[in-house]
Amino acid sequence: MSEELESLEEARDILISAIAQSMVIYGVTPSVGRIYGVLYFANEPMSLDDIKDEVAMSKGSVSNGMRDLLETEMVFKVWKKGDRRDHYMAEKDFLRNFINFFVKMLRQERSLIMKANEQAKPVIKDVAENAQSEEAQQTAKKDLENLNHSLEYFDWTMRLANAMESGEIFDFIPKQTTGENEK
């Protein structure tokens, strides 16, 4: 390998490590981040075996990591002529990755809270309206206020998620065009 290619590989390793470390912020394991980083810099689609060799992980771990990355649409499968194995490429648009991931997390959060709300709210409302204890009634009324306030938050987060998915958010916060940050 030439000295230039070796230097390029070292630079890529630095960037791949940074990508892996930054993905931890979003709750993604460093090993999954490393898989994404390797695919991000790949010049052609890679099979699980190719990825396994690059990241020095077991094929099972790579397969599990790929499932996570496919689920968040950070990677996608591609067909490679003459090969029956699945091959993968990274979605290289970080903004699209962020939006897909963030919207998914917002929707999961809302779903969890709304299911709990459906179970708990009738009980709290019953206590607020029918409790014999004044303390229990007042506590339940305060809990209902808090629940209603949280629903305002979830309404806002769903409007944010919808604006991100539709691209409407870029009317308020425009994307930078290529070249603006190449200084």
C-alpha cells in the first residue's frame, strides 16, 4: 500500500472513530457507529462478511448492528449482480439520518406516554371526582393538570416531527448549500 493510501486510511479511521463516538450521544453503541462509519466511507456496497472483516466483530454482532441501522434508515440493502448475499450502503446524508432517527424517537416517546396516559388518566380522573379524601382529590386534580400540560408538549413534538418529515422545517431553518461550509 502506498504511503498516500496509508495516510488516507489513517484519516478515515479517525473520522470513523469520531462518527462512532458521536452516535453514542443518540443511544447507538460505538460498534454500530463503527459499522456505519465503515459503510459511509465504502466506495462500493459491502456484504456482512466484508463489514465483519473491516470492524473486527463477529458476523452475528454485525448482523444485529445492521438491523439497527436498517431500522433507522441509516443504511440500505442493495443488489449486487452475480452475488446472492445482501450488500449494504450507508445513507450519506447526515441531515436525513438525523431527521429519521429523531422523528422515530419522538414518535416512540409519544406512544409510550400516550399508552400510559390511557391507562392512568381514567383512574386519576375518578379519584379527582369521587375521592372521599380531600388530599387525594387535590393530588389527583394536580396530576390531571400535569397530564394535560404534557399533552401540549406531545402535540408540539408531533408537529415538529411532521415538519421535519415533510421538509417544512426548512422554511424556517434553511439547509446550508454545499460549499458554504468548505472554508
